Amino acid sequence: MDDILRDFLSEANDSIDALDRALVRFEREPGDPELLSEIFRVMHTIKGTCGFLGLARLAAVAHAGENILGQFRDGALSPTQDSVSAILEAIDLIKALLAHLEAQGAEPAGEDSALIQRLNAIASADAAPPQAQEPLAARVGGLSTIDCAAELALARAKASPEGVRLHGAQDDTLLSALRDGAWGAISGEAGPSLSATLIQLGLGGEAELELLLRSLEAGLGELGVDAEAIAEAMTTLRAGDAPPAPVVAQTAPTAQSSSIAAQTIRVQVEALEQLMNVASELVLIRNQLLQTLRAQPESPFAGPLHRLNHVTTELQESVMTTRMQPIGAAWAKLPRLARDLALELNKRIDVTMQGEETELDRQVLELIKDPLTHMIRNAADHGLEAPGERAKAGKPETGRIMLSARHEGSHIVIEIADDGRGLMTAKLRAKALAQSLITPAEAETLSENKIQQLIFHPGFSTAAQVSGISGRGVGMDVVRTNIEKIGGTVELSSTEGKGTRFTIRIPLTLTIVSALIVGCGGEKFAMPQSSVVELVGVGGGAGRHIEHVNGAPVLRLRDRLLPLVSLQDLMQLDAPVREDERCVLILRVGALSYGVIVDRVFDTEEIVVKPAASVLRTIPYYSGATILGDGAVIMILDPKGIAQRLGAIDASSDDAQEEARAGETLVQLLVMRGAGATLKATPLQLVSRIEEAETQSVEYANGKPVLQYRGRLMPLVALDEGVRIGARRQPVVVFEDETRAIGLVVEEIIDVVETPLRQEFKPSAADALGSLVVADRVTDIIDLAYYWRGAAFDAAPTRSLTQPPTKRALIVDPRPFNRNLIAPLLAMAGYEVTMAESAEAASALIERESFAVIFSDAEAPVRAQLSASAPIIGLYDDPLSIRQRDAEGFTQIACRFDRDAVLATLNALQCRSAA
Amino acid sequence: MSPHAADAQLVTMYAGGACFGVPVTRVRDVLAATQIYAAPLAPACILGSINLRGRIVTAIDLRMRLALPPAADRSASKCVIVEHSSGESYALLVDEIGDVMLLPANLYEPNPITLNKHWAHMCRGLYRQDGQMLVVLDIDALLEIEAAV
């Protein structure tokens, strides 16, 4: 295949893609004249080049398409779905012909008169009915036909033995001459006649003229022009051969794609690959030189080497840029795809694109084309609802698929979102259960996000029917695998009824990445920098320690528990290890965070990624190998592969906490330390403030330590015996109600920890309600009532006792913790508190005594069994867990951890009873 | 390349006292001992990788691959760089490297039945000369190493 044809093919393919896109847009915005011109221009160019190269079949089809477009442009035809579909059909045929041409070097035999006739029929459908008086120009098919015929004619003429002399003239000039001359004669417009121009070109011979005319006639015939019209045209042409017209300035042949062509040049892909490889090798050698230089900083090579360093970096970056292509190239076919899908599925689909100019590596672009196509199909098929359904849901009838791309650091982030029906969790759950992907227990407890993630599972598909488009269940897992193979991630978020969004993050380049060089067991490894979010030193003076939960190492990092993997264990390295000082790399893979324990971290290096040897490819922990500056070959670690090692703990720590939340109530505890070994804690909700008391601020009233606090004297109590109040500056935890306050003096405030309220209680000492395990340490929950009692001092209570404390409150709750939580509050509010464990006990008490108010657990089935004239207030742990019907039957409900709410309800009751 | 039809040109090498041959067209290079960088978790016979003028080449111990006792001193080993049919290069660690020999077809014998089963699928016959036996190695089969992990 010669170069001309090769060039033509690649240009034609690009043009066809552009045409596809433009046409789909045009269908939606028919009023855009610029768009239409562009479309027409592209089709015209295609037709022209095909004709020029003598590709008759292609030219004919293109010509027929161009006819319709011409009609659009002239306003004689309005674009309808049918006409646009017909043109698209023509485009598809052209694509097929081009493909054949590429494969075989020639057009396939055959003809397309059926399609052409249909196209012509459409083109002439709205035209004025053919009149007998219709001008020849129109009957011949207009300028475009003459144009096409001229090209065909020229090609034919030059191929003919008699056309030898024609080769002496410039093609463009000849073409213009033939076209303009013919058109001039046929349309009656003034202009240089053919023969005149020919003479000017030095081709004035009769033979050439006749040859051209004959070829023109044949060309018109091939284009399907009506025979009668042809005959008439030829007669006109021959007759119109006037004597040479006055010299007409030759118009310069219009240069096709003039300035734009000058700015781009076509390069073989292999050449770019080679360039990239060589540049990478240069990077490696540069690294090696720099390494050597580090050992000899005084070397005379230092200066030139540094310059070499800069130049190499620039070269590397420049070469990478040559490989960059805008992502619009991958999106090119998607609008057409969406249009076809819309027709097939009887839906209305609109595709919007943002950030099409965002560039990424050519190699990466190729790899994501298929995944993108698949996701669009999914969105169209499963995501977007039919117009009727959408209308019912209050959405616009046209569904939208939104593509967007942007750069973020060294990655490109691509989003595919639709405003369809979103993932239906219930359906997913059911399907997963049916396919035994999850156990019934999991079906209950797995969070919505985790259920959604199931769509990435191989073989999973909830499509009731496997449609021709998608639903074969081989989709999303392949998509994710393909994307992860190139070091990218796919995340999904979906809201039922609203839509779904996929977020793909891909590194901009695959070949040279930034990596952290780490050491473990005497070996070095490279960890891609992009996955590393943090480095944490453990042991030694670093303060953090690796703890173990069920034998698995974990690290507590800012109140999250991260699972850890020991690289030494993973790689089965048995070199001696210094337990004291090690390093943990915190990695993030998709939504999962975890840590890798290594011995030490060396530095960051730009490394050239080489594929791992085939025999090593089965090892999931490696994603390749590289050569360091010193020539050493080290393996590149794969964060995703290592994450698999975490096995059963395949939830991110966020998820773990979420599950904890789902199952149990979480409460925030203030953890503090007294002189004793055991930590103490109290619900943060009960704490008013944390103060720091200087030794000198502590005063004594009646021999008891007090602190001036907000204009009154606050008694201080020690957390435990060993705490010496006033010995030095100490934290004071203040609990207060409206009138009284008490300061709990501790040695140290440790932390605030969110922990599930696991009710394992063994009331250990008088000052504690029970013990919990908080962050793996046994912690006592202090009994505030004890401390309040301890603070009772001889001074009269500041509260004036206008009402004698005969108000009695009853707390009904099976759980001691809950009872003891409220009791101090009520006591402070002036109630005499009685507690009952069960409804029976409570009822018994109610019969004997009268209570002003009863507090009951809202969630336990206690309420039903209580009958009393006093108001009953329901207390609950978690606002989300309380249901409407639970609330009925109670005068009021409040969250037991919310002091203010509880006091407010009491106040309201008091006001009511006072009124 | 079928040893039957024509004479064979083989690069000869020695490992564990036995003599082996590889078609010369498959041999890219021969080297003296060179540093091998470990690849943890690789199958036992894979010693690691070597840096061959900027290319990463996987090193395989021929003795181990053929279940021969390991060499006493690996630092004296030589490397034969061979090419898998896929184009990927591998380094075979051997004790000694011999000459390139042209072996006449009439000295060729197919694998004897008594040949160690483990070797059988990696060998494609042998040549007998002066009581010496030269086993022809099938490179592709040799490099089909099952993953250990």
C-alpha cells in the first residue's frame, strides 16, 4: 500500500469519527449553522479525497450523504431522525469500506445503489417536485455532483493512456479547471470555460479536452445522475466551448487544512515507543551517575552532571508529552454510541463531556477505551430509566450521562455519572444472596457501600434479561481489573433513585513513577509513591506501638485502627529484625487503608518500571521490577496485591467503624488517669469543661479544697486516692448543673475515644460503675454519684430549698449503667431518686409511693407495663434507633446522653406542675 | 529445531558433572559470575535477577532446575543468557561453559527410556560421542517453572 493511501486512511478514519460526533450533536442542535458547515465540510473532504484517489464506491456513498447534508445546509430539508440515521448508515458503510480498503488495499467489489437510492430519496423528499423546467444544474445534482464527477473524471483520464500529457499539470489546477468549467457551462454562470483553462495550462489539445469530457460523462454516470441530464449536460458543455476567455487570474489551489497541517505531523507509534524507551534508559543512567557522584562530591564531573540531570529530566518530560493525547480521543465514539443505544432502548439519552482536552498517556488511553464503553452501556441500559418512568419520578425525560476528566497531581480523574435510578441495594442484596456471594448474616449487616461494591464481583449481574448490550455479567470486574492493571482505581457511589457515579483515577504515565525505596530483612523494595499516604515511625522513641488484636498486628492512628502487614513475614525473609525501631507505610488502595511494616525507609526515587519476569507474575505482591541508581535490581511492590493478604479483614477501618456503628451505639468517652494503674473514663456528654488548676489557685474552705470557678466556689475531688490536689498543675474535669459544680482532679487527660457501648460490667469499686475495654485497655467508668457525694460539704447548698426535696423520681432501666447515668443529674436537680430494674419492680414501687416523674428506657419493652399518673419520660441511646411508635406513650423522649435535653424536659415538667 | 534432519550446532555447558547443549540460535550471551539480586518468594530454582547492561534478566540455577545437587561455590558459576520463544531472556547459571559444537545427526539419539522423568520433558534427545553424553535442553520447557507461591 503506498503512502498516499496510508495517509488517506488514517485521515479518513479521523474524519469519520469527527463526523459521527458532529452529526449526533447536530441532531440535537439542528439550529447550529457552524456545526452544519463543519459536518458538510468534513463529508465534502472525504468525498473529494475518495474521488481524487479514484475510489468510486466510497465517493458515491459519500456523495449521496453529502447531498442530504447539502439539503440541510440549504434549508431545503430539515434533519429528522430518519434522515440523520440514514446518513449515519452511510457513514457506517464508509467505515466498512475503509476497513476493507485498509485490509486488502482496494475497495470491495459491489455497489451500494440501494442505500444511495434511499439517501437520494430522502434528499429529494422535501425538494420541490421535479419540474420539467428544472434547471439543468439541479438535475445534474448541483455543484457537488459536478465536483465529484470532476474528480472521478480526472482520475480516470490520467489513468488512461491518452491522458499522458495531463500529468504535466498540477492536479489541483486541473481539477478546478474541469469543475469550474463544467459547472460554469451547466449552470450558466459566467466563468472560464474548460477549454480556455486547458489552453492556459498548455494542454490545449483537442485530445485532452475530449478525454476529459468523456471522463466527466462517465463520472456523472457513476454518480447515478439521470442519463437524460447527463446527455443534456454534455451537450451544453461541448457547445459552450467558447473561444478562449480573457485571462483569468488563476486562483491558487485551496490548500487543504493549511495552517493546522503545519502544526502537526504524523509519527509512527513505534518511533515514539522507541524514543520513550531510550529516554527511560537515560533516566536510569542519570540516576546511576548521580549516585556515584554522591560518594564524591568534589569530583570535577559534578557540574556537568548536574546540568545533565536537568536536561535528562526535561527530555523525559518532553517525551512523555509527545505521548500525551487528550481524553476526548477516547470519548470520541461515545456520543454516537449513546445515540444508538437510545434508539435501541427507546430511551432519551444525553451525553455531556467536560474536560475533553485533559491529556493522558497514549498507552493509558488505549487501555481505558473499552472500560469506558462498557460503563456507558451499563449506564444507558441499566442506569437510566425509560422516559415514562423518569417522568413519574419527577425527572426530566432525557437521561443524562456526564463524563468529566481532570488532572489531580500525577493522576487523571475521570468520572462517569448518570442521573438514573442508581443501584438498588435491596435487589443487589437479594441477588448476592441468591448467588451465595454473601451469607444471610452478611446480607443483614453489610453496609450499603459494601453491597454496592459487589457489582465488581465476577459473574455478578442483576440484569433480569441479558440484553444484547450488557448484562452478561462479565462486565464490571473486567473493568476494574483492567484499570487496576495500570495502577488505577475505580470507586463507585450511588444513591437509589438519584443516580450512580464511577470515579476512575489513573496515573498519568506508566513507565516512570516516583517510588519510596524501603528496606526489609536485608532486601530493598520499591513502593509506588502514589499509594503511600503517610509514614509512621513505631517503637523506640517514636511513641507509637504496634498492638495486636486477635494475633493480628494493628496500629492505632488518630483513633482509627489500621490493619498491618509485616513485609518481612510476607516475603518470608528471616534476617534478624530490630523490633524497637521500625517504620510503617500507611497505604491507601481505593477505599482501603492499611499499613506495611518495614525495617527502614531509604529515600524516594524516580524509577523506570519494568515488567516482572513471567515466572514471577503469579506472585501477587509484585507489580514489576526496576534498576536502582547503584545497579541493583529490586522488586516493585503492588499495594493491591499486598492488601489481599489482609484476607478476612477486607473492610477499611472506616467500614469497620461503620459496622460497629450499625450494630452498637458508640459513645464518646473521656479517658483520664489518676494515680492508680487503671484508666478511668466518663461519658464526654456529662463533662462541662476541662480546666487546668495551678497549685496556687487551689484554696481551702472548711479544710476542703475548692477552686474559684465562674464566680463561685467549686469543690475539688481527687479521681483516686493517690492524686494530691494542688501538688502541681493538674487537669480538672468539671461537671455541673445549673447551680452546682464539682471539679474532678486527675493526673492526666489521656484521650477522647469513641467506643461501642458494650455492656460488660463488673462493678469493681465504689467509685466505678463498671469496666470496659477501651482501645485495648481496661478502663473503669466512674460513678459520678460517688464523686458528688464525696464533694458534699458542710456549706449549705447554693440552691435555696424553697421546695423540700420530696420530689421523687423513678428510673426504670434494666441496665445499671443507664440508671446511674441519669441518677446524678436528677439528684442535682433536686429529686430524690429511686431506681428499679424492671417493670415489675417499678410497678410495685409506684403503688407504694408517688413519683413526680418516671424515667424509663424507651427501647426496652418496659413502657407498656407501666401505668402511672406521673409523666413518663422515655430515654434512648441513639436518635437514629428510636422509632415513631416507640415514642408514643411517653410524655416526652430524650437522649440519655444529652444532659441538656434531659434537664429541659424536667424543667418543662416543673413549669407545668407549677403552673 | 529438529535434531533429526540436520547436524546441530549447540553451545555446550556443564552442570553437576553432566554436559548439556542449547541450540546456538537461542543463546544470546555468556558471562562470568555476576551479582544476583534476590527476588523473594520466587520458586527455589529462580535465584533472582541480574542487571545485564540495564536489562533485568531472571537468573535460574540449572542444577536446581534439573534437581541436581547445588554447587558448592556459586561465585564461580557462569551465566548463559538464553532466549525463550516469547523473546524474553533468562540467565542460566552453570558450572562451566564449553565450546560451540557441531554435532552430526548420526550421533543423535532420542530420550532413553531410562532418562530421569523429571528431565524427560525438558530434554530433546542426546548425542553420544566418545562415551560422553550431551543432553539437548528444551529451553521453553526448561523455563516453564511452576510458581511456588
